[in-house]
Amino acid sequence: MGLNIDYEHLNQELKDTLQKARPAPPSGFVMAKLDEAIGWARKYSIFQYPFVTACCGMEFMSVAVSHYDIDRFGAGMPRFTPRQADVLFVVGTINHKQAPILKRVYEQMCEPKWVIAFGACASSGGFYDNYTTVRGADKIIPVDIYIPGCPPRPEAVLDGLIMLQAQIQQEGYMNKRKALRKQGLKELHGQP
Amino acid sequence: MDTEKSLSPSAEVDILEPTETRRMRVNVGPSHPAMHGVIQIVVEVEGETIVYSDTNFGYLHRGFEKECENHTYQLCIPYTDRLNYVSPLINNEGFCLAVEKFFGVDVPERCKYIRTMLSELSRISDHQTCIGAAAMELGAFTPFLYLMKGRELIYRILEEVTGHRLTINYMRPGGLAANLPEGFFEHLRDIIPVIREVTSETDKLLTKNRIFIDRTRNVGAISKEDALSFSYSGPCLRACGVAYDVRKAFPYSAYDRVDFEVPVGSTGDTLDRYLVRMGEMEQSVRIIEQCMRQIPDGPVSVNDPRVILPPKQEVYHTIEGLVNHFKLVYEGIRPPKGEVYQMVEGGNGELGYYIVSDGTGRPYRVRVRPPCFMIVSSMDFMIKGAMMADIVPVFGSLNMIAGEMER
Amino acid sequence: MASPKTSAPVAFSSLLSVIKGHFGEVVLAHRSDFGDDTIVVQRERWLDVLRFLKDAPSLAFNYLVDLTCVDYFGQEPRFEMVVHLLAFESGKRLRVKARIPEEDATIASLVPLWRSANWLEREVYDMFGIRFAGHPDLRRILMYDEFEGYPLRKDYPLKKSQPRVPLLSPEREEEEEI
């Protein structure tokens, strides 16, 4: 069950990724190659934190179990502590009573972290527009990928996951690190 | 030598004497892996024993009742899907029956049978999810996978009929959105043996499983009198030995024409609640099989211009049809002034709708009687004096559905 | 108390006369439309009437089905408590109501009769601001403690939210009607 992973294909993909890095000036050479290799490794080892509140949880269960099997995409391992998770799945409606908890969970996650808004309510509030619901999880925390649907079909969820993987691959690890470091230095020493 | 002596257990200490403990406050939830749904239980423990607990919820309050007051009756139906999202068809049915009660319309026979059949499919998926999730929280992952396999088949057949897997918006006051698709009965005939097989596989894995029984027998037991005082209904009440089932006591749709039993337990503990749910799944399959044999041909909606949209042919070619269509869509169904209460047997028990109409196209007040609200209100009572580890099986067997409980 | 419907349901007219025989003129109005029997009783006798309905052997409405409230904004008295009862042996259902004025929005608590009334009354307090005399633990239940106002009252705007954490972007355009 789910064990027939095509290792040859994965190896070939890694080789291709490494070869794609053009033989450029020595400084750029290492950077580009390392970035892509790290991105490739990261996108297939997602530890997710399912923040399941509502109806979408039923479809989340469907995605997680045998029929659709999210494990095929390397994201099968739920971690129920935010400190061990990379991707936060906001599954379902967020209301104002829930908002501080969602924020706290997000803040406890370590960088690098991504957020998927699963379903219409988490994306925009859906058709609940009233005194208690938050109009989308992105009013509380930054969101990377929005999966539409009320609730989304499992195929849509997998599509969203693949989109997130593409984003993770693209995101330069070294550049991001550099930017974070710069930001940290700025915060430490004040404005230059 | 001295240090060694002080580290070794002294001869005077009696190991049978209980060690000194102090009260500790532990927070379970609101985002906890073993709490399906968002609920917070603040527990005070002495050692492992719970001495005080306080259940907090409302993390999925979505303003269902206020939203309904601001929508026409037809537009309330999608909101009812999301009450008990594990068995949405039963919610639809309850709301439609309540609106039909205002008008006194009697839906066609075929519609009644379809409603019964689909409600029972929903009930099976509800119980499958409840048992699967409760077993998974006790560490039994395989039954969860098996039951989800069965649920997936039900979702597929519901998608064929209604167009969506979960939030179906299929029933209308006075009938249904559409007739059954072609090949529905062949498909249903194919999946019924699989549903039965999944149930028996789960039965083999859990019912005689020593670990499962040890974790559930005599855990979270509640007496008949206490259960009635807490307004229990559904499988949790039947586990206490009270054979109250809305389908039998106040039959609606086609339930008075099918033969089924009401499984009851005796002690009202977590194991009994599990056994009652297992028994009910088998009874639901029986009801579906009888409906398949009895279902007549014919229309699925009443021919009543007050509640049902006219056929498209009339809308395009006659002015009366066009006006009727426009009024129904724009102003909504307009029930007479008054109030009704209508109940159906939901996955968790008596699901009631109390609707107050002021004669306009929007309900003045919609109140849902959520069965699991009352059941979960006994949580603090049930776990008092129990062990910390008992919270998980007890809570799992109560089958709290946040969408229904907090609306 | 084995299974429901073991005895014949009491007729609505005889139910009314039983109540009248015990309390006198406590029933302010009664009707049975759409097949549901309804009585409206005096607010001051709320607990007494319900205790009688529950304990009188000829009636035995021993199961509290539901407890809620309706806000008739603009009418006097403004609120209406609604209780649905079920007599378990006979299968008879009854709706009992009482009107509550806005300026003195209190009524007796039913917790001494049914334990499920505890959370149901907390919800009515949370949503409508009705106070229940004798309730052991009257707190908000669905909304959070900082929330001001009572959302299911008709004069509370549908879309007026009260965020607990600062939002990253405004919830709606300013000119949008709430």
C-alpha cells in the first residue's frame, strides 16, 4: 500500500535538477545548485499540521486515507504539534473566538512555514458573512495557497498541494535565509 | 556510603501507601489531536483521577440561526447541509418537512422513499465516521481505514444523485431537486455488499478486541434516568436501554412502511454506544433494501405553485409560469403566520427544527434542536471521577459534531 | 420508562382543564395550529407550571426537548421563552411559552427540573441576554467573554463583528452596509 515509490524516477529528477544549474561564475554556481536541491528535498517531505475545525475535515479525512492517499505526495505525516510542522492546513471556518488560537498555532511553527487555506470558509469566509465568522484565514495569518470548494474535492486538494510544492521548489532557500538574516540584523542594530 | 543509603528506598516506606499528589490543571484542546472537532476541556486532576472539569466550546459558532433569518427559505437549505456535516441529507429532510408542515403538503410517494433511502445512507456514513474516528483515537488505525473505504463509496453514490459529495443541497420543500439518475439502483446494489463487508470487518477487529473492550467497558456509563434528565436521544440514549427512536415513535417519510429493529444496549457505557451504532448500520442497510423493492415510479415533487418552481417549459412559454417563477425566486416561499416544530432522527438523535414564520418570504426565527448539544452537556458529569485516559473514548463515543452543536 | 407510547396521549382540552384545576387562570392563551399544541403561561409561575407538567402523573411531560427564545422586536413584551416538552410514556408533545419584557429580562431557571436546561439556558443568555434566576453558572457559552451585546436580538446587526485579534486587512469595504 503506497510502497511502490519510483526511486529511479526520483533519482533522475534529482540528477536533472542538479544538471540544470548552468556552469556559471563560481559564486553563482554553488548557490543555484544548492537552492534547487534543497527545494526538491523539501517539497517531498512535508509535515503538515491539520487545523481541522469544520465540514472540510470530512474531505480532509478522505484525502488522508486509502482512496486518495496524500502520502503519495510526501505529505502524509500529520504532526500534532506546530513546532514540528512545516505546512499549516487551515481546514474549515475560522470564527472570532477561534482566531487567537489559530494565530498562536501559526506563531509556534518554525521557519520555513507555509499555510494552505482549505476550502471556501478558510479562503474567504464562504457564505458565512456575519457577526461571528472571520472573512478568511488570511485576515489572521498570511496564506500561501487557497483551495476553493465547499468543501473542495480531494482532487482539488491534491492540486493545491502540488501548487504548494512548486512554490517550495521555486523559493530560494539561500536567498530567503539572506533576507531573513538582513532583517534580523536590521532589527538588532536599528535602521542603518 | 551515606549518599548511597539516602538514594536507596528506605525500609520504613510502605510501598502500598498512596503517594502524595497535588491538584493539577490540564488543558485538553481546543486544538487537540484526540478531539475531533474543536472543544476545550479544562480538567483538574489529582494523580490520574479527574476531580473537576469544565467544557468550553463555541469555536465553530457560525451564526446559522441569524443567517437563516436573513435568507429566504430555499436559501436556508445549503446552510442546513453544514449543520451535521457527516449526514447532511437528514438535516435537509428535517428542514423541508418543517416547511411542508406549514403548507400541509404531502410529497409524492417516490420522494418519500428516496428521502428515506438517502437518509439511511447518510446515517451509515455518520456512524462509520464516528466509529472510525473513535477507534483511531484509541490507537486502532485499521478499522478507520476500512470504514473510510465504505464511506467513500457512499460519497460516490451521493455525488451521482446530488452532484456533490458532502454538502448536497438536494431536498426542497415539497420535493427534491431532481429525480434519481439512471443506473442508481444497480450502483446501490453493487455497494451494499461492500458496506456490509466493511461493517463485519470492523466487527471482527473491534468487538472482541481485548484492548478495545478494556478501554470502553464501564467507561463513561450513564444511567437511564440521568440520560433522560440530560435530554439524551439517538444512539447514546438507546445504549442506556431506552428504545426511543423518532423513526419508530413519530414516523415520517416512508419509515412506517419498512420493517426495522431498534438496537438497544443495557449499561449505557462506551462499549454499548459502539454496539448500538454497529447494530444500526445493519438496520439501515435493511431499510435501504426494502425501499429499493417498494419504491414506486412517478414524480418526485408536488405540483403546488406555492412551494415548487414551475417546469421550465411553463416559465418560458406562459406568463403565469414566469410570474410564479419570479415570485418564488425573488420573494421566496411564503408560509402562513405561525410556528412549527418538526423532528427527524438524525445521526445523533432527535434533530428538531422550530420555525417561526411572520408570513414573509424569510423565516422570523429558525431554531435547531441539536441532539449532540444535550449529549455533550453531560460530559463534565460523565468524566468526573474517571481517569484522564477515559476522556478520549468517552468523548469519541458521544460523537460531537461541532457544526450541529454550535451552529 | 422503557419505551415511549405505552399509554394514550392526554387530550389538549383535558390538559388545559387539569392545569386550570390546579393553578386557576395561569394559562394566558392556548392554540393548536399545524398540529402543535401550545400554551402561553404567566412568567411569574413559569417554574411552578413546568414542575407541575413534569410531575403530575396524568401529564408526565418528563422530557425536555428544547428550550429557546424568540425576539419579537417592536412588540411588548418583547421576548418569548419557548419550551418543547415530550411525555415519554404517551408520546404527547407540548409547547409552553412565556412572554418576558425587555426592561426586566429575567425568568426562573429550569435547572432544578432538568439538567439539560443548564447549557440551554446559558445559550439563551448568550444569544438574547435573558437572565435566569437560580441558574448555577450563567456564563457565555458560544461567544467569548469580551463580546458586547446579544447577537440573536433583532437589533444586533448581522455583520457587526468584534475581532479579538488585530486583522491583517479590513473585513469589508467601509461603504458596505452591515
